[in-house]
Amino acid sequence: MPFVLALAASALIHAAALLGPGWALPGTHDNEPPPTIEAVLARPPLPQEAVAVARPAPKPPTEKPRRQPAATSPVVADAPAAGVPQPAPQAVLPVEAPPPVAVPPAPTPASIALPGKGRVRYTITRGEGGFVVGQATHTWEHDGLTYKLQSVTETTGLAAVFKPARVVQSSQGDVTADGLTPREFRHERVNGLDTASFDWTRRVVAYAGREDAIAAGAQDMLSMYYQLVLLAPKGGALEMPIATGRKLENYRFEVLGEEAVALPSGERRAMRLRTRSGNDTIELWIAADMRGLPLKIRFTDRKGEIFDQLAQDIDPRETQ
């Protein structure tokens, strides 16, 4: 029996040495800390061929972020939160299309008895003897809507040597069924420039720093010749306000009847008209069978000097 107890005690001591975390052996000195024995359990080493070399796992290839295409679908609003009162939907009224804009019709060219363009050259003589002192060239063009006129008068021959002079008149405006409606007139001469601007909306003409009221049918010093050709008066008299660039004056043309006019191309019948401006007199001979300017223009100044303009060649052409 004592032997069995001794064997059990020896087994218990051996188990405690192997399994216990720390166990003190009894000694003779109680004041000194007893030495400790630590038991460490370790797994036996693996065979050399069974040891696997740990390698780092390969990293997955990095891809650059792709740019997302712009959203083409309409943006959807967030759903309203539950329990939050929402405003009542408003009724969407249909949008009415604006009414079509009325486009005014294109203006219709006026039909007037004047070629689309043309030229008349005059010889200017002085006195009863017909001494040639210069020439004048009139040109015109129109398209039935607007017109442009020009007159260039200059001395020639001996007169140009002793007294050179050049006068240019121009007129432009609109063509209507009633004839010409001037807008701008210029009178250029050696010692100055006169102009007249017509404002038919306000019914005024501006010249020499002032304005005057005008009536329908008013003309300038150049357009008046063409207007008389278009009117082709046969008798009586007619009134015409004329803007000269220096003043606005009412001209009264008297129809004196038909007369024969001798031209280089032969004799022609023409209607004679006359008007007076102060002490000056202007006479015109308008041919009934000619479309263009007068065949003859006579100017008699206050001293009684007579200057005649006689048509040498007339070149009327229709607009191309």
C-alpha cells in the first residue's frame, strides 16, 4: 500500500511539470523566491521537403478608371420624403404659338414713260449768234422704285481758256406712280456747294441751315426736268415747288403750245413751256415723240443774256 501511494505521487509530480504554467520547488530558504520552471509546448519541426516557400500573391493589374459617358437621359428628381407635405401640382397651360408676322408685299415698280437709263448731251451756246461756250451731259437711271440723276455742265473751247467753269448737279429719290419723289439734291460749283434734303415723313425740306414745309409734287432743280417730261402737259399751266439748295420757290409753268425745233438730226415738233424765277426765265421744249429730257432748254438771265442748250445726241436705253 505505501508503494502504491508513492507511485501515484510520483506520477502527479511528473504531470504537473509537463502541463503546469509554473511550479515552485520547495527549498530550505523561505525568504528567497523559489526558482520557476516554465514548460513550453511546441509542435515538432516539419521535414525540410515539406516546408513551402511563401511567396507574395501577385497583385491584380490596375485599370485606369474609364470616363463615363455623359448621361443623356433626363434627370429624375428625388422622390419626395414620406410624411413631408408637398405643394399641390400646378396646371400646365398650353403655350400658344405667336401669331405669324405679316410680311409686307414687295413694292411694285412704278410704270413710267422713261427708259431705265439714258444720256443726253447738249451743246451750250450764248446769244443769238449761237457762239459755243460749253456743253452739258445729263444721265439718268431708274428701276421703277428708285432713281439717280446727274448733270455735268462745263465750259469748252475759248470759254474754258478764259473762264473755266464746271457745275455738277445730282438728284436721287423714289419713283412712284405720280412721278419722281426726290430725297437728296446736290449743286456743286466752283465757289460752293448747295444741298437739299427731303423728309417726306415730316413733309419738310432742309437746306442752308433751315427747314420749310413741302407739299406733294415738290422737286429740285434737276428732277424738275424729268418730272415735266413725265407729266407731259398739253395746255394751261401747272404749279411746282422747287428746292434750289438755297431757297424753296414755287415755279409756275405755262404751256405755250407746239413749235418746231431744229436739231442736228433734223427738225422735231415739241411742246414749249416757260417759267420765271425773279428776273430769270427758263424755257423748255419737250418732244412728244421722245422719251428723255427736253430737246432744248433756254435760260435768260436778268441782264437779258440768252444761253441755249440744244440736244446733240440722245441715247435712251432700257434697263438690262
